[in-house]
Amino acid sequence: MGKILNVLTNENNTIFVIEQNKMRMDSKTLITWLAERLSDLSIRGIALETTALIRSGAIPVGTQLPPVRELAQALGVSPATISGAWGELRRYQVISGRGRNGVWVSDNKFSARPIRFETVGNFGRHVLADLTGAVPDPALLPDLTQALQHGLHAPELNSYEREPISQALRLAAAKRWPYTPEAFLATNGGYEGLQLTLQTLILPGSVVALEDPSSIRILDILDHIGAHVVPVACDENGPLPSALREALLRKPAAFIYQPRTHATCGVTVSTTRRQELAELLRPTRTLIIEDDGLGDISSQPSASLGGEFPERTVLIVSYSKSLGPDLRLAVLSSSREIVDQIQAYRNFGARWTSRILQATGAWLLDDPATMAGVAHAREVYAARRNGLKEALRLRGVNVASRDGLSLWIPVESEQFAMVTLAARGIAVFPGNRFCINRSWQYIRVGIGLLKEDPAEVAEGIALAATVGNGA
């Protein structure tokens, strides 16, 4: 018998026994105990009052929470109410687990944080090639000096007028937009645009169809708002129609995909595939959210379903990869009603994007020399990407990625690949972080900053990709 560290009792019964740092409990007694203490039986009320009990230590870390149906019956509420409350706690990473395996209290510190994005891994001081980031090379980004000087003279500077987008940026963006939308909105980068859209338009607990793999930042945002994510598998031409058809049976509130170049796996949605997706979406009311995170670094022309569904398509184009991340600039388009909703929600926070940065971005978009520099950057990235692909092909590893700032590489064992590469001083991103279906075995290798000899890097990746699972 291990040492008993703590005992929690109510007036009549012992509820929890912590033994060797593990919790044992009587589920029926716990249900009775909770029923005596939970007075606000709304989703939010149950979540807040359970939070207070966990924070105080009355429900210790390691406790298995009661089955949803049994607790709901004791409280006289629907199982959906308990599931919603647990969803709130799960959103803040204080409980873990689902379904038959039960739900456990995993933390008593409450902070919303992007778990996938934060847990990249620590490779210490021995990194010879940090290829974790699919990011642009600062040396290939435009010089901002002249553009910022122009931005300092933006109209209405330092006004508290909450305009959705400056006239200069709207005109510059519209010249290259793939359709003519009702309204534009400037945001502080692409991911802020995505977060604003999702926080404004998607209710907690909503079903969201998402291409798989996707972006870790999108997955973190969807976790945070408590969405139920349905995967839409992809092939070399984008989201599979059969997968989207199956996902639409769940009547998702939104479908999120990358309409141009997929930032993780480098595939492009073909014109034919886009038409197939449009036909499937036509009879639905599903919101269409398009994430163009690569922007003009993509070798493909800008694309959207907005021309087909202007009243329910949100296209977000980021300029971080092409013009620079410190501009904190992206442009979002949709119907006027949707843009007004997002702008209204934005009044909780930043309210508008800096007019200095908007004017700077507009100047860069209209400057021929800047656009020539962006085209040159595309060529350099293509050379780095293709150089590594060819070096891998010579070593028996074939990669389908065609564009973008990364390679999506299949491996026999992701865990083995990560360890093997870390031992050789090569840091990459584990593929499971990007996937809803965690059974996939991939690594994502950034090429934007790849300055090393591709043969040396390919040697390590080839070893990591083809050995494992006991081989």
C-alpha cells in the first residue's frame, strides 16, 4: 500500500484519496458532492463553479470527473449542458480526455494558450540547421525605409476614426484580388484575421470542417473556441470532394481551407477541384473561410470561391511572408454584413490597424521595384526547395510538395525521425501538430532559411525518413 498524501472528505464520506500522486475516487459520492456545490446550472455557471473548486484544490489535479450522463441526471440538466461546461474547461487545458476513457483534471492553472504552437521542442545549443519555421528569409524581404517614410504621412493619422481599411490599402489590394467583394478589412496579420473571423462568426461547440493537414495556429484557435473539428483529407489537388461531402453531412458552420498554396504541404487547389468544392458547397449555408497565408510568395495566382459565394466567403490574404512580418498586415474581404460584424467585434480590442502600416503596405504593393523583389524571392525559395527535393530524391525520398516555404515529408516513424534529426543537429517540426488525424507520419521541413548544403541536410532526413519501427 502506497503512502496516502491527502484525503478530501465531505460531511459523511471520504471522496478522494491521493496515493502515490494518483487519484482514486468514489464516482457516486463525487456526483453527490458536486450536486451540493453547483448552484448555477447553465453551461457557463457549471464551468465557472467547477473552475473555482479546481483552483481552490477541492478537486485536485488527477481527479477523474464523473460520467456526463450521470452528473447531468443528478443536476437535472441535459448531457449537452455538462458537455458544454467540460468543453469550456478543456478550452483552457485544465481537463483532458474524452469519451469512454473519461475526463481528468490535468491542471489547476487557467490560461488560454496555443498548445501546438508553443510546444515546438527545445533542441538546445546543438542545432546546426533550424528548419522548424516555414518563414521568409529577412534578406529577401523589401527594405521598408522609403515605404515607412510614406506611411508617416498617411491621411487621418492619429485619428480615432475606426475605419475598416484605409483607402490606399483598399485600392492596392483590390488590384490583385481574385474577385470583387462588397467590403475589405485590414487586420494585424493573417492569423489575427482568422481569429477575429472565427471568434465573431463561430459559436463555441460549432462543427467546423477543416482541411487535414492544416495550420497549427488554426487548430489552436479552433481548440480555444471549443469547435468540433471535422477533418477534410487532401490530395495533390487540394481538399478531396469525397471528404468534404462526408464532412458536410455534419452541417458544419464553416469550412476552412487554403485556396492558393497550402502553407504546410505545398499543394495547390486546382481549378477543377475548386469547381468541385463549389458544387458541393452550393446547396449549403456553410461559411467559407479561405486562408491565403503565403500571399505573393506563392507561385500561383490568387484564387477564391468568393466570386461564387460572395455573401458567405471570407478571404484573408497575409503580407507577412512577402513584405515582412513586422508590418503586421493582412487584408480580409467578405460581404459588407460580415465585415461589419467582424469590425464590431474588433472594438473589444485593437479596433483598427495602424494607418502608418496600412499606408506602408499600400506603397509597397504599388511599387514596381518591391514587386520585382518579391518575384526574385519566389525564385530563390523555389531553388532552395527544389534543391533539397532533388537531394532527397537521389537518396530515395520522394516529396510531393510543389510550392511554398516548406517540404511535407513522409516518414516511417515520426518519433524516430525527430530523434534521429535532433541527434544530427537538424531541427524540424513534427507533422502530427498540423494534423487532425494524428496517425499520419510526416515531418515538416522549412526551406525559407535553408542556407546549408542541401546534400548534408538531405542525408540526415533520408536516414530519418526511411528507418524506424524496428527496422
